Amino acid sequence: MAYVDLAVYAVPTANKEVFVAHAKAMARLFKKHGALTVNDCWGDEVPAGEITSLPMAVQCADDETVAFSWITWPSKAARDEGWVKAMPEMEAMDHSQPMPFDGKRMIFGGFETVVEI
């Protein structure tokens, strides 16, 4: 079954267009290196919790919006190979503009698919 990378971010709401442009560039890069799908989502209804929540997990401020992304790969091996190939291109990208979110508050992980219907 497929392998999935997931990331959750707190993005300054004013940076939505910059985030979308960044996400499109990254999607093209990951698709070039074997990703089956790349999905980026902008929070529309993401409630704050009392004990835990997505906004709490990424320390989302009042002027920020929770966004998340997932990349579907054919397998973990394809994902590992895709990341190795993508890294030099990411490092070579123009970094004159700052990231559209605080990467220190990003949460991410890789997941093995166990049910796919």
C-alpha cells in the first residue's frame, strides 16, 4: 500500500498567497520525484481545543491559520528515494524570500497506509 507524508503548519493568514505559491512549487518537485499526489489544505473550520487541538499543536496565533499537507507515495522506499532526489533541488532553490510559515512549529511524520478503500 501507499506511504504518506503529513505536515501541519501555522501560517500567517496574510501569507496565504505566498503559502499557495510555495506549495505549488513543492508539489511539482515531489511529483517529479515520484509522488503520486500532493495535497495542501488551508484551514477553514479548525476549532481550538481545551486539552489538545491542531491550533495548539502548532502554537497557532490569532493572526495565523492552520494548514496541512500530505504527499502520497507508492511505497516507503519510493518516498525515501524521492526525498533524496528532491533535497539537492530544494537546497538550490532561491531562498531570498523567507518560508511562508515558521518551520520550527511545523509537525510532520511518515505513515504506512493500513486501510485504503
